[in-house]
Amino acid sequence: MTVTKQPTHPWLADLLDSSQVKIITRQLASAKVKRFVAHGSQGSSAALLCGAVALQGHRHILMVVGHLDDADNAVEDLELWQQAGHDLQVRRFGALEVLPGESSVSLELLAERLSLVHEMSDSASNYAKPMVIVAPVQALMQSVPIPSAIPDMALTLKVGQELSPGNLATWLTDAGYQRVEGIEQPGEFAVRGGIVDIYPPMGANQDPVRLDYFGDDIDSISMVDPDTMGSGKRLENVQLIGAKLEQLQSDNATTAL
């Protein structure tokens, strides 16, 4: 007996091929249309409509929401398109948050923002695939780094590089990483003699890495299995994201959206 696998969320196909979505897509593609307003969409349907328009027009859509929680909900709704097999890129552009008395921002949100800014500034990858960027209003009111300033908000480590474990630990702490006995969560690092384990923030989409030192020189860099803490694939270099608050507020390194 042959079992036919039913498509996930088949009703999304009806939305994608609906006359309303096609009309919106044509209007947005027209050079004569300066402003287009579509009424009647709310809640999850607004996010799904943005995904349909992005897919139908093979374009990027910026979805503006009121709060960070709304952005999280919209991202979950948009992921239904991916579950249904559609090649839709979904990105959250979060607002940076700094706790009272802190000098660094949330590493996860910083990595998320810098990764998106870098991706959007890369002409080779820009608009390569349909994408919906979900951003709360507050995130759009905050400045973003100019492309040339992004390298200053990251640290690139290479095999053979001279950088003592102590100096690396100081940079990680200043950049917002938390020092622990053993890494378990994103944004943590641990120093054990000549070994430094680093768990990059979630927004960076990176696996944990291990640096083995010979004196003050980085002897090797390898990926780490967070479950077994065993060393894996060898790497030639790794880039760590992190920035102090003053860097993100500098007029010379940032620009308004």
C-alpha cells in the first residue's frame, strides 16, 4: 500500500495563489505606485500575508510591529511557510536593550542585528531569496553600524595569533560574555589553563568553539559539541561578535535607518 504524504498547511497554497496577494504584489512592483494600503489583515494573518507577498514577488518585506513580543509571535507565524516547504527567509530585527548599570547590550540581540546589517550590505547575497524582516518600532528608531564599522564590533581569532588567554577573557567580559566554570549556554566562556571555550550568542548562528593555547599563541581552534564537550572539526579562524555601549552610540560608527 502506498501512503501519500499530505502537504503541511495546504491552505497556505491557497493564500499564495489568491487574487488579493497577486494584486498587492503587482501594485508593489509598479514604479507608478508610491503608496499602497491593504485593509482587513490583523493578528497572524498580517504575518502570513507578508510571507505570501514576499514569496509571490520574490522580494524583501519589512514588517513593523509594536513590541518585541509581537515580533517573536510574527516570526513563529512566518515559519509556517518554511514548514510548508517554501523557501522563505525570516529574520527578526530586535531592539537593543541595556540593563541599568550595564555597559554592554544583549549579546543575542546585538549578534542578530549585526548579522542582518552585514547580510543586507552584501550586494552578492542581498535580495537573493524572498525574505520577511520583522522589526518592532523601537528597533527601527535605533541607529545601526555603518558597514565599515562592523569589523570593529567583532574579534577575529586565527590559528597562530598571539593573544593571551587573559587578554581574550578581558575582551569577552567587556563585550558582554559571561565567565563560567563550564559553558552551557550561548554568551558564556570558560578558561581552564591553556584552553578557552566560547559559546557565541544565539543570534550569531555559531557553534561553540575551543581555543588551545601554546603560551600566548593560539595553537588550534576547533568546534565543540555542547553535549559531550568534545572537540570536533578544526577551524582556521573564528569571528566573535561583541561591542560596548559607546561603540553602538558613536556618531562616527553608526547611522540612522
